[in-house]
Amino acid sequence: MEGGEVVILDGKRLHIRVKAQPNRHILYNKPGDEVTTRSDPEGRKCVFEALPRLKGSRWVAVGRLDMTTTGLLLFTTDGALANALMHPSAGVTRRYAVRVHGNPDNRQLAALKKGVELEDGSARFDSIEARGGDGSNRWFEVTLKEGRNREVKRLWASQGFEVSRLIRTAYGPVELPRKVRRGKYEALTPSQVRLLYTAGGLEMPDALLRAHTKKRFKNKKLKQ
């Protein structure tokens, strides 16, 4: 039922209240052998297969990761929240750990921050921080506010560098916890969910607001 139906039994109108299910929100540490889709014609494993089963709703992925990219994926049953977090106008920051083959110089790093032309328009990193490396491989931490297809890899390729490893470590205010192993998920806390709604420019649902307030009041009583 969607809320606008009228049910009549023996000529009498019945008033039926349908209790809305509270939205759920989780984070998932994606392995490098799964695709971010509900089904795959090639028979590859899909990320949705590892998520908890739902009744009366379904998981919506906040953004995508290509098959070889690992790390943080957010899932929610609130489609409006997912759309808001992915929309370019929200300007939600994505953070990645990236390993490239080679040693970029200052000129190339500056170009990646200033902006380069890709086949689907100009793109750039908001920040690039060196994180060391061994031999011919170098690690960097990069951030950007877009989620175009393979954007991080294409940006590095524009300067002649191949990405050998790519891990998403944060999406907006939510970071990937070290304790969550690959292929595992964890429910977001009310505080994390509240931050996500704020990042997406949305009002927090009443049910979530009540749960968050109740938890804060309970914690306050425990401290007294």
C-alpha cells in the first residue's frame, strides 16, 4: 500500500494505518572482485549479495566503485538521501588512497589540482598528499567532489601514470573503520546518519531524530 488507497468491506470504509519502516543505513568494505550492481550478465559477484536481506524495502548504493577498486561503499534504504549525496550540487568529498606506478613531479601534481581535460569534461583533485611508497610505486591520498566513472584513474592516466591500487577511505563525513574487514558491513550510528543528512542538505527524518535524541538522553542519564 502506498497510503492513498481506500479499503471497503461490506460497504464500510476501513481505516488502516500502515506503519512505515524506519530507514536503514550501513557501510560496506568492498573487495576487489565484486561489481556495484544488482546482477551481472558475466556472473561476477555483486556487492548486494553480501548485504543483509530486507523486507518491504531495498538497498540503494551511494555511488559506485569499479570492480578492482576497494573500500568504502555506503548503502541506505532512503533513496532521497542517496540521490542527495551523489548530486554534484551537494559537493560531498570522496577520499581515496591511491598507488601509482612512477614518481610524479611537482608540475604534474599541480596540473592534477588545477584541472585537466578528460573526454567528459574538465576534472581535478581538490587535494593531493604524498603518502610514501617503495621502489617504483608511490602512494597518495586524494580528494575530489565528483563521482564520474573511473575519474580518479583517468586523472592519473592524463599524466601518464597507471593506478595499481585504489581504495576509497571516506565518503563525506563517514570514514571506513579499520575494524571492518573486506566483504563485511557495519550499521551506521545515529550520529553518522545525522551527518550524512546534513551533508546532503536534507532534514533528518522524525523517526531518526527521535532515536538520536533518545540515545543522547539515555547517555546523559548514565553519566549522572
